[in-house]
Amino acid sequence: MTGKELRIVGRRVRKVDGIELVTGQAKFTADMKLPGMLYGFARRAGQPAGKLEGVKKDEALKIPGVVDVLTAEDLPGPNLIGVLPPFDQPVLATGDIRYAGESVAFVVAETREAAKRGAAALDVRITEVPPILTVDEALGDGARKIHENGNITFSRKLIKGDADKALAEAPVVVENTYETSFQDHAYLEPETDLAVPGGDGRITVYASCQSPFHLRGLIAANLSVPAGRVKVVQSNTGGSFGGKDDVAVEIGILAAAAALRTGRPVLVAHERGESMVGSNLRHASRITITTGATKEGKIVARKIKIILDGGAYASESPFVVMKALIHAAGPYLIPHVFVESTAVYTNKTYAGAFRGFGVPQVTFASESQMDELAAKLGMNPLTLRKINALRPGDATATGQVFKQSVGLLQAIEILEKERLPEKPEDPSDRYLYGTGHSCMLQGISNGAEGVDVVGATVQVSQDGSALVGLGLTELGQGSRTVYAQIAAEELGIPLETVTVRQVDTDSVHDSGPTVASRSTTVGGMAVLKAAREVKESLLDMAALMLQTDKKEIYFQDGFAILSKNPDARIPLREVATAAYWTGHPLMHLAFSKAPEAKYDHDTHQGSIYIAYNFGAHRMSIRIDRWTGEVRVLEHLAAHDVGKVINPVGLEGQVEGGSLIGYGYAHMEKIEESRGIIRNANFADYAVPSIKDRIPTRTLVVEEANPTGPYGAKGVGEPPVAATAACFANAVSDALGVRFTRLPVTRQDILRALQSGAATHGGDKNG
Amino acid sequence: MVTAYRPATLQEALSMLKETDGIPLSGGTDLMVRLRAAPGTPARFSRPLVYVGSLPELLAVEHSEGGSWSIGAGVPLSDLLKLKGLPEALGAAIREIGSPAIRNTATLGGNICNASPAADSLPALLCLNASARIAGPGGERLQSLEDFITGPGKTALKSGELLVSILIPPAPPMKLFYRKIGTRRANALSKLSVLGMVKIENDTVKDLRLAVGAAAPKVVRIPEAEKSCIGRSVSQVAADHHTLLSMYREKVRPITDQRSTAGYRERTALRLIEEFLTKELSP
């Protein structure tokens, strides 16, 4: 785009904020200790359904150290958490108790222990109501309504062509139903917010959060003050993956309300158990797919029904419903598609945003069925995918056509070129080997889910260094590094001289939430535009100084250089200083606005996303028939990312996302009985450890995306779905039996071997 | 409120334990978690706590020239791993307990007295024929660990008694077989573990010990089964492993809980025992 070789973009660079993090110097919210600081702790309902009859504070207030107790009536505003319609979630329960983790009162005290004791001492009266714990119960005739509007949170249809007719005529048809479990984000740092009253009528909230402007808006609304009175500062955030949104809002409101009442700083730092019980999970799902194809393997139609268990509150369910709807048919050219996607309320911990956002569920289902279809056709599973893969110019399930940046075929071809790992000699017959594939697509940025604008500032100081600010947050994904690279590239200054500031809502433009793999694509574009504006101003100055036309000048390594004679150069710090003294602007706010989604709301036909990331994965595994243990021998993850900005960051995203997908597919399962989560701790909830890391190899396809900086498109979410799906296919391949439910644990594997369901390596020998 | 005492001497600790019916506390890695009523709530103690982690008797480690060990019940696990010549089986088991941070504070005595069927040190200590040195109002007594653990969460400690140290008699060098199956590959509680030790000379089994953890209310060790292998050739044992397995099948009585299913545990335990008896014995 610049017409010259990129010098910093595309280079392997270390995370700009990495050293502080790995050496423990980085401070997190809970590291802050302020004079007079109080500790807040919520009393939770403890039962999944009921009527809250009342909360008596007296006994709690008698506990030494307890300063204040808040119930719903003590919140000045609307008592609301949700960021989306139907706005159905209270901060503190008022009448209905809808899940066991629901906060009913908030105790603040001089110490954390006192706050906990106060919470335990509260007299909370709840009349039990039989909980609704499955989607079938919720959808059953005459089921009790969990919310006024019934038990369907949100439902949408996608209609392309006539799927019923095409299926009736299809020579080959496969049908199956697939299920997935809830998953916890399991970030290292549980949710933490600290509210500090300013003494100037304002309040500052330091938050481990994903979308600071959600906090600002909802904290202000619930305090009944103008938004400008609230300043939210995003602290270093130890992971989020979609999780630190609703719950960060909840504890931010509670901390801020208590801080205003007491005039003292209030810290809320969740423990692991609170984090798992009281913040959103990934939706559990049940997905039925029917696929029709020709004998040659050309898919003619897919009919898909998706039911998502959204738990007690809507949270992001409406958008997850849409994302699942749009992605369920997979990255294939299919003339006839019908999808119905529905989220349902149950009396369980609510489900919401989680890396992948509905795509991991449908990709597992869709890609499992691709293997089933391949088996029925007697065809190589990868060949089947290749035949049907979307190519440039093809219409997606929503009828959207991308003329470029559709690199699925290239990703598949990379896999085809890679030889399968050698199968070692195994005279003991103890091990089973299998290989699984998956293909997927993931819409980049908000698309149909709302406006898609990022405002970024680039400010050059007199010393020639740059400060970048934008409203998207660094959550460990490496976005600061990407922004720094882009600013350094555009301004021709060393990477080390660029600083990407912490997000605080006073100082940056509301850029929407940091979600949907959009930071590099939309955020990066805004930084690029702002940097170019500042550069124009500096070029004007340099032209005056070098007494030439600015077209004759380029910036590199911190110098303004004359193209004709590179020895003629002025340090950029001198250019910047001169610009300051002569009034050439050194700062610019630029907006990047993605093209708007245009589609029919009844059929979801139209343009939905600005781009898709396409991926093809392959995983080879070894299963120990005796213990069910799975060893991943090789995992290839090929993604079309448009353009790699930082190869190290890309690999980090792909490896991290893959491990989340692997945990999802094999290890992690929320164990719940009678509406109570029984394994709300890391001893019993098996999130992978560093030793469970799988040997993921990142393979890159670069089909330039015209809507991203340098052609880039996001990659944060896609590896999760692709990994989970190819794991399930690999296990199914090894055992010769189809697993239709995630996770596939080692217990499930052993059970399949024992019951004789497995056609390979079964228990014929005892 | 929690009442806690910090005795300076063993005598003081014993009288406090007796007077207050207190709970001995050292690293607290099991106790604090076990007594937490619900996520986020403080631990609830029905009885006072007596902190025994700084008593000299509980921190002493002795290694005799003859090869026996006396290990203070309050020594952090990570300190044990630094000891030269620590029995290999015990080292292997400890390395798989928790994370480095947990091992820095958790103690061997705590792992034993918590008496979880999944306690990772127990299969090793039982195979090493370890015993417990117990101090109480009436003086000291010794009890084999086999008898010391009486059931899930239960020990033979009487009111006012304290586990002071663990005695491990000298053991000949033996080949170790250890398989721990956890929820993940590190920092995991055991779904199941199998620990075997064997001494083979001239293809003949001279000594064999085998323990199964997390597969029954107590660690499973069957002396008759072990004895029946001694004096036989490796190939005889392997050929006859079905008889041995049926003995273990009788005793392996796992439960289903949040970490695994009874079926998985039983089946996998027997498979791993089979692996030990058939594959690991051969040099």
C-alpha cells in the first residue's frame, strides 16, 4: 500500500509490553492498595430459582469491620447490567432468582474477611421455585416462564434457496445431532474492579475488563450520573476471551455505588469460584444437521437447527445466535441452506461471549458431519472439503460474495503438502492412531452485530517519538504490539519509540468493544490513518526544512530523508520540534469505519461481515487403548490472515486459541447438578496446564483483505473452532466411532472401546 | 471468628490439641480448601486451629547410614525433593503433587493426615512400608501407615494426638513403575495412580510391591498377591498375571466423582497393573 517495502510490519517482534508481564513488574487491579480502601463481597443466591422475599442487613452490619450493605433498592439507577436488548439482567436481584450465582446483596468492609463474614451473616429469604435446568424443560409446553417474555431469548432464521426440496432430491443424505458443553474462560486473573471516588464529583474505576466504555455507560446509568462523571481505566488484564464484560460491569457498578456511599475506594476481586459461578460461560448447544450431496461429493443443501443454552440472562445471546446462524453451514459453496438458531433461558449461570462466539459449537457439528458424509461417499475427507470449499467470487451461506481474500483452498493445499507423521512400530497393539481435519470460517469484526467504528489518535512528540491511543483493549492478544508496529511503519520511526497507551475513557474515543477478532483489522486501520495524517504534517515541515517538495521525502529509522540523495537527512526529532514551533499539527484523531452490513433480517441474506478468516486444520493423535490417554502428535493450523503483521503474535494467537479449543474438545466440562456448578475450581475443572500444550504449528496464507491494514484480517477467535472440530474427527478416526458430544474425555474414549462401539481397537482381546 | 494457636513446643502443642480439641494446621493446602463452605466464602472451622508447622520435631529430617529415613510431618514437599537419596518412589510421587507453589507450602504430614484416597504420597509410602510416629498425651507410639489410614478422610489419630514424623525403613534398590492419571498433565489431582516397585535378580522376582491410589476408600496393597510373585521368574509372573489381576479386581472399588467415573478408574487401574506385571518386569 505504501509502494515501498515494509520494514516493521511483518517482522518478528517481541510484545511491546511483554517484559513487564513476564517479570512480574506489571501491576494488576488487585495489586493496588489505596488508603482507606474497602473490600466488597457479594452474597449470592445459592439456589437456581426462587423468589427473593427480602434481605435483612442488621446481622451483617453488626459484624466488626462491616461498613455498608447494598441491596437492589440502594442503587440509584435502573439496576441493570446488560449491554444488549432485552436488557434483562439486574445488578442485584429484586424479585426473581434466576441462577445460583445471582448476587442478592453487596457487603463492604475494612477487610475481605469481614466482608465475607458480613455476607454470610445476612438474612436472605428466598422461596424456592423448581428450577428449569434443560433446554427441553424450558421449551416444554406450559413451562414456567423464567423471564416475562418466555423462555426463548432470541431466535433467527437463515434461508438461502430451498433446502427442503434440495434435500428431498439429493442422492446422498446424512443427518446427525451434536452436543457441546458449557466452557469457562479460565483466565489466570479473575475479574477485579476498583472504584475510587475523586472528590470532584467524579469517580474512577480501575478495571480488569474488555470493553471500558461498556463499564462507563452502565456505571453512570446505574449511579444516575452523566457518563462524563465516570472514568474507567483498563488495568493490565490477565486474559478475558470475551469473559470480562457483563461481570466487569456488574462488579464495577457495585464497587462504584459503594464507593460513592462510603466516600472510600472499594475493591472487588473475585475468587476463582465466584468467577466460574458468577460470570458468563460459553453456550452449551444441541445442533442437528442434515446434509445432502451428489454422488460426486458436491454438497447441494444443508438444513440446520441450533439450540443454545443461554442460562439465566441474555448477555450476548442474541449475537451468539446470529453468529452461529451465519457460520453453521461452514466455509462451503452450498446453493440451498436453511438454518434456525435459538437461544433458550434456563436457571443456570448465564452464557455469553467467549472466544469464537458460537462458531466453535457449529464448526464441531458441521465438520463432524463433513467426515460422516465423506465416509458415506467413500471419499477422502480433505478432498470432500476441497471440492466444496468457497473460492473467490462464490456466495457464502448469506449470499455475500468476496472477490478476494478467500484463502481456504490455499490453506487446504498447504495441509495436503504436509506428510502425515510417521506411525511408530507398535507390536503391543496398545495404541490407536487417528488423523482429523477441519475447515472453518470466522467473520471478522462486528458486521451484522452493530456499528463498527474505531477512533485512534497518534501524537508525535518533539523528540520524534509517538504515542498511540485508541479505545480497544490489550488483553494479552498482542494488539498493542500490532498498533505500535503500524505507527512505527507509517512514521518511519523505530518500534521502541512508539508507546500504545492504556485505555482510559477520558482520553480515547469510544471504539466499541474489543471483540470479534476486530482489533488488528479495524483498530489497526484507524491507527494507520491517524499516523498518515500526522506524517503528512511532518512531511510539510520537512519539505520546508529540506527546501524541496514533500513528495521527494521519505521517513525511515527516525530520519526525514531526501529520496534523490539519502545522505541528506534530518532527524525526525528536529522535524517534530520545528513542527511544534511553527504550529504544524502533531496529533490526529482518525476514524476507521467498516463498510456497513446490509442484509435481510428474515433470511439473513446479504453482506454481513467485512471479511472472513478461513482456516484448515489437521491433527494426528495417538490413543492409549488401556487408559484412554490422547497424545497429540501433530497439529497443523493453516489460516488465511490476509497479511501477517507480527509473526510471533500470530503464532501466539494460534497456539493459545488452539489450546482453548483442545481443552474444550477433550478436557473441560462444567459439572452441574440441580442447578449448582460442582466443579467451580481448577482442581476439578480441567483447564489445560502448560504440560498439556499441544504441538501446534502455524501455517500462513496471505490473501490480502482490502478492508484491513496492509491487507490484514483478525485471527483471535478462529483457531478455537478449528482445533476442537479436528480433535473430535481425529478421535473418531482412531476409534472408528463417531463422537457427537464435546468434550470427548478419556473416560468417553475408554467407554467406547469397552462397549464395543469402537470399530477399531475395541475390547475384543479383553 | 477462628481461634488459632501457635505453640512453641511439641509439649505445648499436644496440650493445646487436647484442651481445645483443635485441628492441627501446617501448610493448609488441603484444610483451607476443604473447609470452605462455598465458592468465595471464608473457610469455616468448627474447632480451633493449632499451627504445628514451626515445631522443630516436625521439621527434622534424618537419614541413617543404614538407609532409613525419618521425615518430619511438617517439612514442605519441595524441601523433600532437595534431599539427596530420598527414596525414588516418594520423590516421583511428590513431584506430581500440585504445582511448585503448592509444594512449597504443602507438607508430607498434611498429605497423609488429609487421608484422601487420591493422596499421591500414600501409594509410595505404603510400598516403602513406612510408619507413622505419633505423639500424644500418653507419650509416643508407632503405627504402620497401612493401619494409620482408616478410610477416606479418616486416620487412627486419637484426640490430642499429632503425627510427628514418617519413618521409612531401608529398602533395597528397586525398579520403579509409577503412573498417575490426573485431570491434566500437571497440577492435577489423581483420578487414579498405580505405583509398583520390583527387584529382579537373574530373571527372578526377589521383591515386588504394588499400590493403587484413588481406586478404593484406601490405597490398595495386597500382600498375598505380592508374595505370590516372589521367587518366580519374570515370565511366570507375566504368564500368570490374570490370576493376580483377579485378586486386584476384588479390591479395586472406586467411586464416581467430579474427576472421573468408577468404570474408568477400575478398568484403567487393572490395565496399568497388567502393564506393570507383564511389561515393566522384564529388564
